[in-house]
Amino acid sequence: MTYIYDFSEGAKEWSDLLGGKGANLAEMTALHLPVPNGFTITTEACKDYLKESSGLNEKLINEIRQHIQSLEQQTMKVLGDAEDPLLISVRSGSKFSMPGMMDTILNLGLNDETVVGLAEKTGNSRFAYDCYRRLLQMFGDVVWGIDKNKFEDQLSFYKSQKGYTIDTEMTAEDWQYLVDVYKGIYMETLHKHFPQNPMEQLFHSVEAVFRSWNNKRAKTYRRLHDISDDLGTAVNIQEMVFGNSGLDSGTGVAFTRNPSTGEKGIFGEFLINAQGEDVVAGIRTPQPIAALKKSMPEIYAEFCEISEQLEQHYQDMQDIEFTIENKKLYILQTRNGKRTAKASFKICINLVEEGVISKEAGLQRITPTMITQLLHPVFEEEALKAAVPFVKGLPASPGAASGQVYFTAEAAKAASDRGEKVILVRQETSPEDIEGMVVSEGIVTSRGGMTSHAAVVARGMGVCCVAGCEELQVDEFLEQASCGDVTFGTGDVISVDGTSGLLYQGSIPKKEGEEQELLNKVLDWAQELSTLEVYGNAETPEDIQTALKLGAKGIGLARTEHMFFGEERISEVRKMILAVDQKGLRKPLEQLKKYQKNDFKEIFQLMEERPCTVRLLDPPLHEFLPKAEREIEDLAIATNRTPAQIRKRISELAEQNPMLGHRGCRLAVSIPQIYQMQTAAIIEAAIEVSQSSGFSVVPEIMIPLVSTDKEMSLLRKQLEETIEVIFELYGHRISYKIGTMIETPRACLTAAEISQSSDFFSFGTNDLTQLTYGFSRDDSAKFLNEYLNLKLLPSDPFQHLDEKGVGQLIQQAVDGITASKGAAQIGVCGEAGGDPQSIRFLRKLPISYVSCSPFRIPAAILTIAQEEIKEQAGKLKILNKLIKEV
Ligand code: ADP
Ligand code: MG
Ligand code: MG
């Protein structure tokens, strides 16, 4: 295989071999755009070089010589010619653009002799010596590792001696003098001369570019951007064109659309009488591209035309480097431009509307991360680069927040009431902390995983959260947290990045998300193509409204226990729990029913006729009892008991393994009245909303944590009896459904039997994962990291569904249900329902919907559409193949 391709041979698809820059230079050459001649040394040559570690091999040296010869023929100039020398640039370029990470050398081919020729030929010796000193500087730095500052210092020193302030004041003689000074630097630091032979310069430079693949900057960039270390870089050798050859020359960089807003129109910068490096290096402040329109209108028009052509050709916004030499325009590079999330949406939508790309193609360009960035605030890029994180936890809920630290929900609430921005830092959170969580800008926990209480609740509220910072020592009592030498206490300011999981000291400026219109457009397109519906997990009016706004077609999980925590309600809940007999139970239950019925009416009104699944009480009762001594005393007074009696009841209810204990439907088996009360509230609310609004509300009542068919049929019978009584009371019947939340392995294995007394099914993947592995959701952060480091698990199973184990159980359950009932309503309401990777698996089961936290809905809708598009494209391919075969 050959190591080198001429620009006239390659194409944009060859970026593996030619790097992005080389492939696009070839593509533009084929489009007959004004690209200076040149050739590309392949990434294969680089990989061989790095492997062999014995310098450039024979084959490569020969090929370079051959291609230099043909470049000399193309340009009618000769490398090293004393009168009209060929000058070249040596440019790195790998498959993925790594701007500024690797090295480029310009003006190669200059030496003591050719510099005179260049001066005479152009009649501009100032220009010639300027080019020469640049070569000395770049070659010294890139190839032989001489500190750049040595050159810069000499230049500054010389300028100050002369009383100059800017480079353009330097005369030919000044630059000529500086060339000698620069040569002196070579002798001083390396005791070597700058190589006068251009071929020698070239070979050294090619090696240096190969080596730059492994410099520290490049390595770090690759690690941060998930680019493989094995790709290697290509090297582009190209005839030089000179933007620094006078006032009708210049150089610039432009985007075909605004990279931060996406607005259509050329956006860029330009410098008159300058070489490419000057713009990037910030030596002189460039002018906006409009300046070019004024000074060289024809060139500007030509550039606009080429930009348009490139954008149409690549079907995407382009980032273009150009140079003008004596009123002639050259294009030196093009690539798909980097842009903000907002610009991505805007550009994508505009390209579809302009007919450049199809809707399907447009949808494939949007990523879940872009949606997240669009919806949530993010830290400003520059500020974030400058900040140093002190600890990393799990990126539990995206977004960015800065605020003052508080260690209890009450303190957080009080601070927020004072108007402070609050970050709640706790070992872990529990339902009691809700009020503090709601008012926080960000939530940090030292324990708990991706489905811990903090993570799930924060995601639901769209509050940013970093969970499971195991290295952070949180002392809630001393109100202090520390990690390494960083310690902070109440009132100290920290910043939380819920997208990366990183925490920073102090405040970092951020920019707001929220570009609803752009998002809606894309969601509309996606929903046209989806076959699987997306519902929201929500129960408060705000969350339900958010879910609907973000595209939810129903509510897949309304958790009733969240409704137990209001100030008045919790005391009724506690009275209920403390009740010893039927009589004691009745009163608090009646009170609670009133509250719940109102909640349900609100929900049904908001949902109109959309499906809405309400899950009956799930957590163990002791979660609702007070912990603090003062609260225990208050409760004793309110219930006419002694604190000792209260404490006794608390200890009676305490469990060794609450997650595996007296909760979910097991509660209803021993105290049927609670589920009966909730069911009555749901049905009454549904009847009343149906009657007053004319909607036909069909409530779906879901029973959690079922593991046997007998449990399900018993509870169903109890609830049906309650419902019949209400129908009679109201003299009005409505349709309803009673269904099972499938979240134990046994329920999966016996789903066919359970389905006999169930109208619908919804997989609770969080508990199902916990019970399948036997991993506690609240403690797994302690050991999961080690599992991931050692690759014992491919990923956190609470984040991405475990297809092999948990997925197999779900598959069996789905098969069981369909075998016994035919097509049935089956959903997924755990966190997996909002995770793109898990959705790709789940949609094939098949199921009827996934349900997730409101802020995850858009990414879920997008993922489903993208999968659909891929599948259709795949089918089309097979069809075409079949047609061809026939
Ligand atoms: P990067 O990948 O860091 O952008 P480049 O290889 O594009 O590095 O080159 C750096 C600068 O040198 C750019 O401004 C580019 O336009 C300029 N440059 C590269 N090759 C030439 C050339 N043949 N003639 C004139 N300028 C060039
Ligand atoms: Mg470039
Ligand atoms: Mg559960």
C-alpha cells in the first residue's frame, strides 16, 4: 500500500487514511475550488513510524521525494531553488479534528539562499525575512523543542530597543537582523545549526508531526473527547500561499452560520497582511469578516459563493480557513463546524426547512446530550475550563448550579426563604427532605446510586444532582464536608455540575437552558415517526405540566406517597400509623382521603383523557415517622400519647432490611384499609371530574411489589368491592383498570399467572434491578465503582438496564403475559424508561410505552425516532438487495 496520496486522488470519505483535513483538501480539490497543490502522507505511515521507532523508513522517504517532484511540476517551482523557491507547509491532521492540539510548520524551504530569491522575486524583502524568521521559530519549537518564549523574548527585546509597539513596524533590515539572532538561539541551546537543506527540513518536520500525535496536549484532548490513541495523524504537505505579502493579502477563518446561535450568514474573522498563525495566536486582534466585504468586495463575494457551495456539498455548517495572496483567494481547510447545543438545533431545523437534508437525517444529528444542554443551565465553557474540580460523584441529574451549602433540609429551606441560592449536601436524602430539595439549586449526596432517593427525586424536579460522592466525607452534625485538602461548611459556596458529576469550590458563571420552540419542532418530527409512546413519571401539578410540555402522552407513574408529606398530611399519616385498632384508623384515613381525592381531581383535570397510572402506597410505614426527639414529643402531644409510646411504635416498625420488608402490596395484605382509602379517592375523583368536565376519565390503579398471583387476586377483589360501593353511592359507573407493577423476579417468572387478575403491567426496573442482583440501590455506590473499574460490569445497572439478566426476566414476563392474554398494555416506568441505551433494548420486547422523569422525556422520544429511522433504513437496504437479486 502506498503511503502518500496527491490531493487530486483522495475524497472526503477517506478520513481514516488521510485525516479530516487531508480528506477535505482532496474533496475540495475535486470540486475545483482554489486549493493550493499538495499531497497527504497517510495515518498508516504515522502508525508504522510510531511502531518502528527507527526514524522515517526507506519507502516513505522515497515516496516523499517522488511527490515533491510532482509538486514541483504542478507549481513550476523547485524546492531550494535560489531564484524562485517552492515553499511548503507541513500540517498535521487526524481523523477527528483536534483544533490546535498538534503542530504545523509554515514557510518550509526557506534558507539563507532562498530567502534572497524570495525577496527579489516578490520585490519585498521585509516579507521574505518575516517568513524566514517565522520558519526558524516554528521549526525550533515544533521540531527541536526549543522554548517558543526564547524567540518571543528576543523579538520583544528588539522591539522595545527600537521603540516599536507592533510587529508591522518592523522593517526588512529589522527582520533580517532578527533572523541572525534566532539562528544564535539554535547554537546557544542545541549547539546545532538550523538545517539549510530543504529536504532535510522536510524530513525532520514530518517526523515531528508524527511525534506530535503523542504530545501531552493531544493525549489529554483525546482522553477528554473519547478519541482513540490508535488512529495516528496524517501529514499534509502543501504549497504555501502568502497572506502576509502586502495590503491586498490577508488571512481569516469563517463559519457559514453563527456557531453560537445557529443564525444563517457568514460569521468570522479576518486579518489584513498576515499569515494564518497570527489569527489563532492572537498576536493581532482580527477584524470581523465584514471588514473584508469593505476592503475587497469581489473576494468577499467569491468567498460567500464558495461557502454556500461547501455547505450544500457537506450538508452542514462549515468552518473554513482561507488566505488571500495579492487579491487571489485560496481555501486552506473546511470542516463541519463545532457549535453550541442551541446552534445545533437551529442549524439542523433550518437545513431541513431549506431542503438541504431530510427530517430523518436532521433527527439523526440531534443527540440526547444536546437536548440536556438545551433544557438545563450549563456552566460557561471558558469559566469551566479555568475551574479545578475537587471531587467526582455520579452525574445523577443534569444541569449546573452554584450556591451556599446547607446540610439539612430545614436549613436549606430557611436559607432559601431568605433569598439565598442553596446547595443541599447530605449523606443521603429521604422523603422527609423533600421540602429542602425542592428549594435547592443543586443536591449533593455522599452515598446512594443513580436510583437513590436523591437521584430520582432530583431528576423528577429537574434539579441538578451529584449523588454517591464516596470520597466526600459529609458530617451533617458538625455541618462540614471534606475531600482531600478541601473542606467546606454551612454557607460556603460550591458549584455542582450534574452533567459531569464534578464539584467545584466557589461560584462558576452559567448560562440558562430553555429553548422550547427549537425543541418542540424536533420533538414533533420525532413523534411523527415513533411507534412507542413516552409517558412521564409525575404526580404534582408542576411536574405533570412539565411532562406534558416536554411531550408526554400520558402519566406512567404517579407516586401517591409523595402526596403524604405536606405539613398537615404527615400528621394524619402518623396518626394512622399509630392507630391500634379499626376505630383509630378510620379518622385519619378519612382526612387523608379528602386530601388525596383533591390531588387526584387536579391530576385528572390536567391529564384530560390521557392515560394516567396511579400507584398505591409503596414505602414502608416507618419512613413517615419522626426521627428527631422534638418531633417525637410534638407527635406525642398531638396524639395524646407519651413519647415513650411513640418510640415504642417506631422501634416496632423498624426493619433490618426495609427495602425487602413490610412495604408495597404487603402493607395492604395486613392493613387493607390504606389501599381501599386510596382507591376510593381515585374513583371518586375520576367520577367527579368525568361528570363536571365531560371527559371520560379511565383511572389506572397500580399495585406495587407484587410477587404472587394470589396476592394480586386478593387485592384486586378488595379494591373491586370498594369500587362497587362507590359506584352505588354515586349512582354512576366508570371504566377503570387495576394493574400490576412488576418489580420482583418472581413476578417476572410467574407473570402469566399474575396476568389473570391484572389489566395492565408496568415494569419497575429500579426495584427489579435491585432484587435481581441483590444490590441495594442505596448502598451500591460503595462498591459499584470498583466493579466498573475492574470491568466486572459493563456499566452501572441502575443507569443502563442489564440486558442479559434483568432484560431476560422482563422478556420472559412479556412473553408470559402475551401468551396468556394476547396483546396487553405493558409499560416500563423505572429509570430505564428514560435512558436511551435501555430504551433501544426495551422497544424491541415489544412494549406499549416507556415512562420517565419529565426532563428525560425529550431524549427518550428522540431515541425512539432514531431507532425507528435506523430500522426502516435497514429494511430498505434488505429490500433493495432482494430486488437486485431477483
Ligand atoms: P490547525 O489544524 O491547528 O488549524 P493548520 O494545519 O490548519 O493547523 O495550519 C495552521 C495555520 O496555517 C492555519 O491558519 C492555516 O490556514 C495556515 N496554513 C496552513 N497551510 C498553509 C499554506 N499552504 N499556505 C498558507 N497558510 C497555511
Ligand atoms: Mg486549521
Ligand atoms: Mg418499586
